Amino acid sequence: MARVFILRWTPCDWDEERRRRALWAEIAGERAWTKFLDRRGVLGHYALAGSDRAPMLLHGAQGAIFGSLFQRQRLGAAPLGDITPSQTSRLVESGRGAELSRDYWGAYLAVLHDTGQDELVIVREAAGAHPIYYGRLGKSMAVFSHAEDFLALADEAQPDFEFLSAFCAQSRLVTPRTAIKDVRELMAGEELCLGRAPGAVAKCVVWAPIANARSFTSEEFDAAAGGLRETVFAVARSWSQTSSEIVHRLSGGLDSSIVLGALKRATTGELLAVNAFPADVAEGDERRYARAAADASDTRLIEVAMSPAHISYERLLDAYFSAKPSRAAMSFTDPTMGRAIAAEMNSPLVTSGQGGDQVFHRLRTPLIAADAWCDGCDLAELQRIMVDTARLARRPIWDVFGAVLKYGLLRQPLASGPFGSRARGCEPDAIKTLLNEHAWARVRAAASPARAMRIAHIMDLQYYHQPNGLNAQFATHPILASQPIIEFCLRVPPYVMTWGGRERALARAAFQDVIPGEVLARTGKGDTTRYHVAALARQLPFMREMLIGGELERAEIIDGVELREALSRDVMSEGSRSGFLSSALLAEIWLRRFYALQRRFVEPGHRPEPPDGSSASSEAPQA
């Protein structure tokens, strides 16, 4: 993903401008930065890695759009290569994020500079591609993708121990909070507006899931299946036109097999499927299903052996440094898959079936029947849905009936969690507070019970765009985590998605001729517990070195006695302990790197003194 750094100060504040320009010149170093904004208190640069798509620069130096942007009215067409001057003016001066989310879709980050209103606007698309953060630098604001660039200018930045404690308890937190105090992440579907005054910071939602959409009834199941099929195929056609080479990560599960079938029908370039399998244990080996899916779509398949011996947690010490630790960083510990892909293709688009669980409603919960009550289904239909839901959830019908009464009729709020924690000072309420900072929290609270769970899962889609070992090397996109597919699925009630008491029933019906029967019949996923426990066990010496007496223990975020017990080899088989240790390691390494960057950037003589009048140009910068 493109590296982006933008400074925003009050126009005509010459002292602040000189200071920020001088500091930027110092920290920019030898990186190949390209300037794309330099006007009226805004200085914007970007740098591209080998796999990054060059941004679409807007006419009149009014900003840029990073990533791929498609027109909504031409679903299935190639990405846009340009936006006309009239479209640019409308987008920058009036439409902004609302127009982007209404008329376009893709995996993009939009930077719009409205010089007429003196406003800098940042828009992040609906599924959360291109993570972006913002924070204050003195009288200026910074918008950035890489935390290292921000810390180079932020003398007084401090870690947010409350967030780090919560991360150790629940590592897939979806919240705007970061591990740097007072730095926030712009979440999926949000727009950030920075005005000319130092405190003029506003944020709004330009896209969010509709709480209780219902465009299809149970009687319209076939129509819904046809619409889903058409939408997925069209999205695959659009993405297939972003690269002449596509590598698809084929697990052998339902979702990745659906995407492979759609890509095969869409692409005119080279398509390769790749399956990762555990070399040392039979558990989690899904090559049988991957081979069947590849044969059904007549696609070449390569199989990549993954072994705990390939993994080194020490690679985390040099991995991408974000504003918050992330589970996705674990993919940096094993370069095997990246090397296998690079040996086959030079610069492919790497796709996967990720996001299918979220959009296709892979939930086995009695709450599905409660949604039918909330939607006003008649008693005969409600009874049928209750029976279907009991079959799906593998629960007695009376449990389903109780869920209908409790969460449908009485509309009791859903409980959050549970959040198990071995981190000190992190109570469940603290995690709930962080989760409720998300802009979609109100939409989720207003939704019917099963839809509320689905919205929480849609919020989680941006996890797939967090920096990881593959998107650091290649252009990647999880096809199913695309706005048109998300929006279509949200229009289908949960009890239609699971019609007949079958998990992901709508997706199975929509693509039954695309994937082989043995994959179509699958309802489970490959279990890789033994593989990950074996990997963790091999890394215990390094984990002990990092965690025992480390920064987290010194900050009293984790208890030293419990930590040493958890690090004993004879309890590594417990999932809760291994999960806690992995999260704690990620937080520990993040904190160590934070302090190391601080020491590096505050060394005497590292930063220049702000230029005085005698050394600066006598001509005032143009406003």
C-alpha cells in the first residue's frame, strides 16, 4: 500500500509553516517521496513500493485517490484511470465522501483539498482498505499511513497503555483508538475534515450498514440467489481488470472456491491457484478440496508446504510498524507463501475468499429467528424459521423460542463479549468502551439481534487490509470484501441467508454449478490448532526473552507470575493461553519499537532548528 504523509497547518501562519517544512525535509531522508499537495497550509507526499498502484491525481492539484476506484453504474468495468475536471470539482467542493460512496466503489483512500473552503478531506472506503491515521503536531495536524513518519515529528508522543491492555485481552479490537495516545485511526466509511483553524477537526460517517434492510423475503430466495451471483461475478470482472496476473489463495473452503469460480469466468489473463498446507501434521490439510475446486474451474494449482520450522517471530522486529499492534503482523513471521508466489509471477493481484464468513452470514445462532419476529413475519413463517434456526444452531427448539422472546419480543440488548483477559487493568467494560467508539456502534445498537451480529462482523472486514506479509509484497484484495457485495448481502435478512436451516444457504444456492459437490457440502473449516501450537512451542525461547521482564511487565499491563506460568511448555496446548501469549508478544514488540523510534528521533542534532528570518527566504510562502 502507498505510504502517505500529509501536514496541515493554518494558512498564513508562516512560523508554523517554516517549522513543519524544515522538519519534514529532515525526516524525509532518502526515501523517494512524491509531492502531490503544496498549497494553502497543506503539504502532502506519497511513496510507492514495487506493487503499489500509482495514485489518480485530481485536476487542479486538488488531491489524489490511492488504490482502485470503480464506477457504480458500470459494475464489472475496469477501474477508472482519470476523473474529469467537472467530476473533480463536484467531488471536492460538494459531494466528497458521500458522493464517493454513492457513485463509486473500490479499495481506495481519497485525499481531497477544497481550497475554496480551506478544508482538507480524507475518505476511507466502506471495507477499510488503506489504513490511515491522524494526530496533532503542535499547531498542525498530521495524516499518515506509517507511524514511523509521525513519530519522527512527534516529540512528546506517548504509548496508550489502556489500548495495549485491551489488545492483550481482545486482539481483534475494531476501534479508532490506537496504541499512540491521542492518535486515531480513520475507520471504514468515515470522512475526516481538517479546516484552517488549529482545532477545526470534524469527522462524519459517509457509509455505514443499513440497520434493518429487507429487500428479499423467504419467498424470494431464488431471486436473492440470482442477485448475489450476478453481483459477485461483476465484482470479480472488475478486479480481474486490475492485473494481467492473478494468484488466488485457495483454501478449499466454500468462500475461496466461489471466488475462484468467479475469477475464472472473469479474467482473460493468467490465473493461478495456490494452496497452503501444513507439512508436518495431517490436521488442517485441505488439499483434497482445493484440488477438486481447481479441477472444476480448470485452473492450475500449486501446493505450498508450510512448516513451523519456517516461522521466526524475530522477523516481527523488522516488520511494518503501524500505529497499533495487529494479529495480521504474524504473517511477517513466515515468508514461505510470498516466496512461492514470487517464483510463479512477477506482480500479480493476490486474491482470497476472506470476508466470506462476514458477508455470507456464517453464523449458527438462535438470534436468526428473533430477526424474523422483528421483521413482522407471520406466525406460520415464524414457526418454519424457528425450526430452521434450531437445525442450523443445533439447539433445542425451546432455546430458539427463548431467544425470540428475549431478543425479539422484549428487545433486550445483546451482551458484548465475553472478553477473557490476563491483562491487568482491562475490565470488560473498558473493552466495550473502546468498541463503542466505532462510528457504526449506533447502527449496530439499532439493528435487530442477528443483524447486529452481522454488522459487527462487517466492521471486522478492515482487518484483512491491515499490513501483512503478502500486501507488503504484492497488490492484494479479498474479493468478497467489496462494497457492492457487502451492500447486497446486507439487504438479505439473516433467515433468508440461512434458508432451510443450512449455513450460508444463499451462497450455496447461488454458486451450486460453480463449485464441486464435495466443497458445496462442507460446513466446517480445516483445524490448524496443532500446527499453531507447534509453531508457538518452537518460538518459546524468543517469547521468554521478549516478555519476561519486558516493557509490558514493567508497565504492569501483564502479571509476571501468570506470564511465567503461561510460558511453561506443558500448558501450551491451552488455546486461551497461546492466544494471550501471541497478543502479548505483538504488544511487547510494538512497545519496544515505539521506544526505539523515540530514542532515534530525539537524539541531539537529529532535528534541525526552525529557520529564523536571516536564513529563511524573504519571500512569504504563497497562500
